[in-house]
Amino acid sequence: MRKTILSIIAVLLTASLLGAQKPVLVIPTGHSGGVHAVSCSADGKSFLTAGGDNLIKIWNAKGQELRSFRSDGGQEYRQVYLSPDGSQILAAYCHESMDAWILDATTGEAIFTLEGQEKPLRTAKYSRDSKTIATADEDGVLSLWDAKQGQLLCRWKGHDSTVVSLDFSLDGKQLAMLSEDGLSKVWATKTGMETFCLATPGEALQHIRFSPDGKTLSIATNSSEDGISLWSVETKQKLPRRVASTVFFHPMGSLCACSG
């Protein structure tokens, strides 16, 4: 049975290693089908993979398999998100699914289901304290959920098109959204009020992230001209840019890593 090889690439944010291009960890995952999704813990000590063999596998940072479990109903999970505290996994079967399942990250047992979305789920995100889950559907509707009970907290129309990326600020008071309608927005999670809106028509938006202090917003596109752009949330002024499709801030907030 053919094993899919998953390369996990760690970017080391030190000047002496900026030129390094080799993966620091290459794992024969043991999945008998393709690897559909990967999600890392907030502390970087573990990560999970979801494969075409209906299995979710959890690994430590050395590439050692810790545990695995099979999806209920024998369907393939196409989206998986590990909560920052490592206790839960949010999983969805495919891009046509309107529900998401919250699994116990130790046993793989379903804890509850996030139900009631009218359109298929497109992306999701846990808050940094693992207490809230944000989900967004293909019509740009955003839902906030209690991550412990599965209760719907609020729901509003955030965009007129599919949301492709979400991110909570560190304190959970803001939520950034990136959509195929060419708009990047920031919302106050308690009031649902829009506090930031940036129009980038014609750009293929890929990824959005807050800096740890919540003062800077990164927006990545696949454009060779714009690439990754950094914005002041307060002044809405643009900072220097680079070409990229994904971006992550260093926990201290002074450096960011990008790939493209």
C-alpha cells in the first residue's frame, strides 16, 4: 500500500538560517491515501494530519506518531483544525458539508456538532484561548460558537462571497476575515461591528493574520506585485511588502515568516 510522504517544513527565524531551504523533518505518514489537511498546535509541540484513508493521526515534533483514529461514518475529513490548547479537533468532511464535528483530541470521540449553517463550511478558526470557534461559509456568513458547549453565540453577514481565511487577535476581541470578494475586514467579536475594511479588487487573496499585539495585520496574495502586505490596524496605513501566499508571525511579534 503506497504511503504518502508528508514534508513538514519548519522556518527558523534566525539570520544565520534564512538561506536554508531543506526541510528539517520528513515523515512517512502511513496514510494509505493523500494527506488532505495538516494542523499544528499553538506551542509547536504536536501536529495532526487527515488522510484519504479516513484516519486522523497526531504526531509529536520529532515526527513520532502518538495516536490515530478513524472518522465516524467512514468519510474523509477534508478540513481539520487543532485547538490551541490541544484538547479538541474541529473536523469537516468536505467543502459541501454544512456541519462541523468537535472531536476529543485524545480519544477521537465526537463531543458535539456545530449545526445550523445554511451553506457549506469554508474555513474555521479557534480563538487563542480555545474558548471560541469562528466558522465561515461560502456566502460570507460568520458564526461564533462556544468551544466547550457548542452553543451558537452570534452570527452575521461578513462578506458577499466565500471567506478563505480567518484569524482572532490574541485577546479574542477582534476577528479578521479575508474573502473572495476582494475585501479584508476586521470585526469586534462582542458587538459584530466592522472596524477595518480594505478593498483589493482583482487580487487572489490567500491568508490573513494578526500580529501577537493585534496592532498589525498581514494579508497574503498570490500576486507577484503585491504579495504579502502589512497594515496598521489603528491607522490603516500600509507597511513594507513581500510576495507570499502564507504568513505567520513569530510569537514575540517582531518577525514574520512567509512562504509562497
